[in-house]
Amino acid sequence: MTTDSPSPHHTPVVVVGAGPAGLTVGNILRAASVDCVVLETESRAFIERRPRAGVLEEWAVHGLRRRGLARNLLAGARRHSACEFRFGGERHRFSYAELTGRHHWVYPQPLLVTDLVAEYVDVRGGDARFSVRGVELHDLGTGRPSVSYSDPGAAERHVLTCDFVVGADGARGVSRTAVVPERARIARHDYGTGWLALLAEAPPSSDCVLFGVHPNGFAGHMARSPEVTRYYLQCPPGDDPENWSHDRVWSELHERLAAAGAPPLTEGRLIEKRVLDLHDYVVEPMAYGRLFLAGDAAHLVAPIAAKGMNLALHDAFLLGDALVAYLDGGEGAGLDGYSQACLRRVWDYQEFSQWLSEVYHGSATGDPFRAGTSFARLRRLFTSPAAAAAFAEQYLGTAARY
């Protein structure tokens, strides 16, 4: 490694990426008085407003609460107890709270990130360095890894030596690419479809999440706040968002989410339009030497079942606790078992997303066999208590063991 920095600084842990996973790990470390540095390529202001997911499973909320990270969430999030499928011109409400006693929580990721940054930097005195450039990871297979980076507009590179690196910088970050190919397998699945992701300045049109299964394609409605609603429309992969005018968007949403007795959607200005080409991947194992991957750096799950942020927090809880235990003089069993423990839940959620994708998209394929089996799955949810219980368990992430 070549650097202009004459005296590298040492810290026990360097966290690359200030998303939910990285910041949660940082907060767990700081609560245990373990020093760490969080590096982020974007500014603090940017990550606090970047549109992302908003659905949290109950176990994830309890995990944040136990670690002192859910004060604002518990005060401001809305609990959801049901979802609604719309198909064949009818409404079918699935009340999972009545079935299980469990809920979902809706709390936009930018708000959670804002809370986690404030707790890490302003309350717990954590070291976070924003807008860094050229992050590189070095000597990960040794007992003395390091991370180098530069500040905007500066030629000098800074070097942080450490005991461990947490790679939580997402699908396009440097951490995932730092894993030596012969030491990891990347399993990938492409769905062959796209979703037009929309944010509308419009109040929610329902008290719950809506899933529209329609021959034109899937449509989704998810509240984000009393003033903003997330919508999805199935579209061809690689489609241009500019092909979707305001009028076309709302016309398709009205059609795909129509159902007898349902109030009309409340329209509003579209403040975000982007096309997501739906795919999944899993890096296995989620560790290489002294590098541990977390969140989207380790696994990407399409937004079909709203699992991504929950998986990131699950990784962070396990990894943060394992690092604290080891650095406090433990034997490191938690670190040794980290990847396997995470991947059991990861693969379960991936399988559920695949299953749900066929429900959402089968009727729009033009294949009468896939359409028939998709509707059979939907009907089963509302006629079989066993099928309903199995769906609720996967939808809420409440299996007793993964």
C-alpha cells in the first residue's frame, strides 16, 4: 500500500458505510466504549434525506429498542396490522395481527438513519467522517488490516489501521468487491421484470399496504407519512421513467388497484420516479479475513417483500454484539458463526420474495398456467388457515428458528 500519510491512526473497528447496518454497528460499539470510525462517501445531509425503505418488522424494532436506538421510532412510527390484496376486482384483507398478535412498523429509512447518526455522533461521541473519497481496503487476510481514503479536493491519503473492517457500504461499495473471488460465492437471481418506484406528495389512500395483482402488472401502495405515499408499478426491465407521465402513472394505478367498494386513490405530485430492475444476490460467506459484510454489501433482496432494511439490522445486531464480545476478551465464537447465523434468515427471506414475486407477477406474464397458479396461491391464503399462518410467519419474519 502506498500512502502519503506518515503515521496511520489505529482504531479497533472501521465501519465503511453509514446506512442502517453500519450506523447500528457503530452505536453498539460506542455503547460498549469500543472506539470505531465510520466512513461515508456521501454527506450527512444527503444520507438523512435519501429515499429508501420504510417497513420494519416487530423483532427489528424490539432489537433497536433494547439498544437504546428506537426512542423517536416508537414515538413517531405507525403500526400496521393488516395488508390488502386486490385481484379479480375484489378486496381481500389479510389481518395478520389478528392471526399472530404481531405488527409491522412504518418508519421511513431516512428518519431511522437521522436518528442513528444523531445517536452515534451527537450523543455517544462516535467518529464519523462524511464525504470521503477513494476508500480502499488493505491486508484483509492478515491480522492488521487497514483502510485508506482521502478528503474531497485533497491529495493526501489518510490511513486507518484496525483489528476489523465492517463492510456496510451497499451493493456498489468497495467492500463487496474486496472479497477475493475464490473465497466467496455470489449467487444471483434476476426476476426479468422491473418496478417503477414512485413517491407521491399525496396522503395514503388506505390504512394498510395494498398489493394489486392485475393482468397489466403489479401495483403497490405503501404509506410513508401522512403526506407522502410510496407506489410501485410493474414495468419492463430497463424502462425509462420518462415514459411514465403523471397522467399515465395515475391511470395505471387507478386501474391496477381498483376493487369493488374501494375509495379512489388520492392523487398528488410525483416527487420521485425511478425504475428498479428486480434482482437478488447473496455473498456467501459474509466474511473474508478481518472483513465482515453487512446489509446490501452482503445480500440484496428485491423490494418485493420489504425485507432489505430488516436484514441489514439483523446483520448489525449479530455483528455488533459479536465484535463487542471479542474485543472485550471473548473467544470470538460469535464472529466465527456470524455468516452462518445471518445467512439462514437471508435465504429464508430470499425464498419468500421469490414465492411472492410469482403471486404478484404471474398474471401479467401472458402465460395462462402461471396466472392460474398465482391466483391459486392467493385464494389459498383466504381459505386455508394453515396457508394463512405460514404466510404470516414469513411476511412478519417470526419463525422460531432460521
